[in-house]
Amino acid sequence: MSRSGEFCPRCGDEMPDQPIREDDLRDPDRVLCDDCYFDEFDLVDAPERIEVRVCAQCGAVHRGNRWVDVGAEDYTDVAVDEVAEALGVHVDAESVAWQVAPEQVDENTIRMHAEFSGVVRGTAVTEEVVVPVKIARQTCTRCGKIAGGSYAAVIQLRADERTPTGDEQSRAREIAEDYVAEREATGDRDAFITEVNERPEGLDMKISTTKMGQGIARQITEELGGSFSDYETLVTEDEDGEEVYRVTYAVRLPRYRPGEVIDPEDGDGPILVRSVRGNLKGTRLATGEGFEASFEDGDAPDARRLGTREDAEQTTLVAVEDEHACQVLDPETYESKTVPRPDSLDPDADEVPVLKSRAGLHVLPEESEDDDA
């Protein structure tokens, strides 16, 4: 069906022949002539002003009913995205294209100059709009919790019969930070470390959620050995009267560390500790044979500490007497001493690492990729 001899209901001019569509019958504006139609036509529906709420601490942007990490170095791109969301293009427009030129007015105001083009009723149309974007700096819920000292779990890093070393404490902290970073990368804004405290007996870390506290404690023990236990502490009641607990994860590192030399005094001589994951594993210095703590020993046997691999000194290998003994120079007295020859000893070596302790002089095996240290 077509309009023939129809007149524009607004100006009275005769309408050109053109097909009538169902939409024309529902929308009176569609039956206007082109002049009247475009007289009040707006290609773009734009708000007078847009406010963008951003966190002054972490840079997150508030969208909808939540805060979103956008990773923006400045807020120009954020302003462009917000304007794109807020602008509406007329439903009759086809082949729409647009470009925007941001103008930084001041630190908190960006004026967005947007130019739109499209085709309406077979006619090319363009329109320019200017939308001021106001940056409102606030504090997001996550940063508010951190500033307020909010936490649900505590990780206490300790060690069995010793104090965790600086390297162990640093590595435990790195594990916690990496774990949190992985959770943040998935969009979890409840993932954060509230506080880290170094204490004489070890390290305490306050973690945002109990689930993350448990995950971090598990990863620490998987890498550094040992075990962890947990216990709850009632801290308050919420607005519904429900009890709120904090959970402490007590991480206890093994008694000995990879690289330590210990003497279980079982008659077979000192052991170089190689691994503390699960039960202790090491190498007998006198023979080079492997050692593994028995079930009766638990994670590790009772033993005397003799030193560490770092305490070893390079000294001259004087001679290899037989498959069980060799001669080395005492690094303190420079006397030639006969000591047990481990299987790992290279008879052609000029120097070997030795550890001198109250248990005597011992040749240490070279570092291995199997070592945990």
C-alpha cells in the first residue's frame, strides 16, 4: 500500500509517493514530510552531564551497583566508555558512526565532543553533542575495608623449635601476595592483605577472607614444608544477630631446612637435608646414600644441628685413598685429613666443599636440582 495524494498533517504539504509501513501507523511522526520530520529530529539523545565515581586509592570505577577495576592510567578512556553507554541513537538511523574528542578542562572534568553520522529516510545526517564528564573521587568498599583494618583470617608463620629465616618469611609473603594477585585478576575485589607484621617468633599476615587464608596457608606448606592448623575466635555479632568469627591459620614450618647438616646420632653419621616436604629426606655425608625419616621419627628425627651448606668452604682434594676414604686439607689448620669419601665425589676434582663441625670434617655433595633449597 502506498500514499498517493496524502498531505503532511503538520504543514499541509503534499507527501511524495512512498510505501506505508506498519510503524508509520503506530508513530504519528513517521507520517510527517521530511521537512517537518527533520525539523524536530535528534539523531542523538545525550544527557546534560555525566558523573563518574572513581576510587581515589585504587582507581576502580563504580558501575551499576558495584565497583569495577578498570586498570586505567587516566580516566579519559573511562569517560569515553561512560559517554558511549549514556548516549542513545535514534531508532530510525542506519549506518551510524561516531567519533569523540575529549577535552581535559581540569583535573576532575573532561568535556566530550562527540560527532555522530548516519542515514535517516535515505538522507545523510550528522549531529554534534558536547557532554561534560565529572570525575567524582571517592573510596570504594574494598579500600574502605583495607583502611578500616577489616580482615577475616590471620596466618601465623612459625617453625618447629626454631624461628623462620628471613628467606622463609619473605617467600611466605610472596606466596600470599601472588595468591591475592591471582584472585584479583579474576575480578575478586574481596581479595586483599590487610596487614603484615614481622614478629620475633615469625610472621603474621591478616587476610581478607577465611577461604583465602586457608588457600595461602596450604600453598606455603606445600612449598616450604610443614603443616598448618586452624582455630576460630568469636569477634562480634552482625546486624542479624549471627556470630562472626575470625580464623587463625597456624603454619608451622619443619624443624630443619634444606641445606642444613644434622646428626641424628644413629651411628651412620651426619645428613645433608635435601627436602622437608612431607617427611625429611637427605644424603648421608659419609657414604652419599639417601636418607628418609621413618614413620617413628615423624616428619624429622631428633638430631644435632652441625651447620649449613652456606657454612661449607672450598678446600683442596689431596688424594683419593680408596672407594671409602679421601684426603683433604683442613680449611683452618691446612693439615691433610683423611675423611669418608661419598659416592658423589669426583676423583678428578681439584677442590671440594667441606664442612667442619664438632662432628668432624665432612665433604658435602654438590648442589642438586633435587634440593628444595
